[in-house]
Amino acid sequence: MKISYLLQRVLNMNYRAMLDKIGSIHRKTGRSRLAIFWDMRACAVKYGAGYMDYDLFEMYSLTPEQRDTYLTRGRNNELVARYNDRAHMDELGDKIKFNAKFTPFLRRDWVPVTGENREEVLAFLAHHPVFMAKPSQGSCGWGIEKVNREDYPSPEVLYEHLAQRAPLLELEEVIVQHPAVAAIYPGAINTVRMVTIRGKSGAVYLVTAMFRIGNGKFVDNFNSGGMVAPMDPDTGTVIDRALDKQKNLYVNHPATGAPIQGFTFPDWDRAVALVKEAAQVVPEVGYVGWDVCFTPEGPCLVEGNQFPGHDIYQLPVHTPDKIGIMPRFRAIGAAEAELEQ
């Protein structure tokens, strides 16, 4: 790992949280706290794994060969630095810029709230009595509201309320998801996170796919009460149980009883084609986590993440063979090397 990255991690580390993790692992494994600390340090140097990765991926129970298969935070940061040009990352990170750039992939109406486009916003409100209001910046579903026009005395009053958040707000038509997906949980738009790599050759590779499912809230984000389940990226089939942040596992959705494990997404081939085409729009950002929704008319993009994350794709309960996702990235690197020859 790069010395600069390790130094930054040391300077910014929450040492109290690290000691809490060491204590938790000590109680779980019986190993001495000092031995755990030194092993954590070794994993940080060799694999780019912080104490959170060490605990989350249960690296204390892995062999060196198994540890080397995990995409850690450090390795993920290296992939972002390798494939994503910082000068262009805001084209995905800012939702207003993203929607403007990827409008053909959205399949829904949207409008920014700039504070200077009152009539445009009012026209949107006239057509969409219920809509989503999203901050242009943010993650994990933070700040997203589902707004009902009828909760306000008039569209003009609603506009004034929305304009207070200008110019960092955009409005979107509520997505109608495919009935088969809605049957699993109708209270949220349940998306699939599809991670792609665009190599220097221009070829686009689908690395992995994870089903993100709402549970009690109108967002599906894992860190906001949702659940995740791994998928076979070749077939679009959910291959294991759904997991929530509290480590509860579900074969069927707890609210609807609908099967999760074994579900196959409609129009999967079209979804794969969609993200591969979208990956060519901003070629300077080659490592992206796309959130894809499935509608009766076909798949559409919800957003693109220029920091795709690394944790949900290789959780211990979903990796009984104790093999992480790094081999897929290495295979892509090898394929790219062959194309360059």
C-alpha cells in the first residue's frame, strides 16, 4: 500500500473505536488484544485493511491467501484513483449534473430547483402531485424526501418551501417499478447496484451486482434500514439471503413474505446493456456503481456512484468460501492487459 495512504489513515484514525473493535474481537476469539492489534497492523500494511475492514470481513479467521482476495478500503481507493479522473467525478457525484448528463437513461421527468426557474418547477408540480426531492449532494439516502403536493395549501407555497433549498435540490418523478420487483417490497424503489469497470481499451466489464431492498422506509440503502442480497451478474438471479445492518438474514421479505433468494430480475440483459452504455458517457470515470431500477418499460438509472464502495459485496455471511471480490478485478486487469498487447 502507498505510504501516503497509510500515513493519512494513522493521522485520522478513531483510536477509541479501534480499541472497541479489538475488545470485541478479543471476546469473540479469545486472542490477546496485543496479538489482534499487531495482526490488524499487518493487514493494514499488506492489504490496505483498516480496523473496520478487519472486523467486518472477519480477517482474524482468514488465511493470508484468503485475506488477499478481499477488496479493502485501501484497495478500493486505489481503484478509484486508477480509473476515475477527479476533474470529472462531480459529473456523477452531483445529482443535478448526473441527471443532465444521463437524461436518456432515467426514464422519468426531473427538474432542478435553482431559485431562478420558478415556472419550470411549477409546471413539474402540476404534472406530478407526488414526487421525490433529492439534495444534489449526499449519499446513503440522506436528505431524500417523498413530497405530496396536497400537504401544502397551494403549489406556490410548496415552491417557496422547495426554493429554500435551492440551488442544491432537484425533483424527480416517482418511479413505478416492475410489478415483480414491487411484490417483494412496494414501500421503496428496490434497486440493483451494478458495478462496472471501463478499461483503457474502452471495453466495459460488469464486476458484480447486489440487490438492495427497502424494509420499513422508502429508501433501499443498506445504511438506512435496507437489506442487501448477492446476485449472479451473468443471470440476474439472487443467489443468497438478504442481510440487514443488524445481521438478520431473510430468505423471504419480513414485511411481505415474498421470496428474495432465487428471484430473477426481468430484463436483466437490458440492464447489463444499459450500464455498459452508460459507462461510456463519462469515460474519464471508469469505476462506477450504478443503481438500477426495473420498471414495466425496462431498466433505468437512479444514480451513479463514483465511489462504488467495497463492503456490501463480500460480507462474511455471503462468502462462505471466504473468498472476496478481488479476483474479479484481477481478471479484468488481465483481460485489459491482453487487449493492450
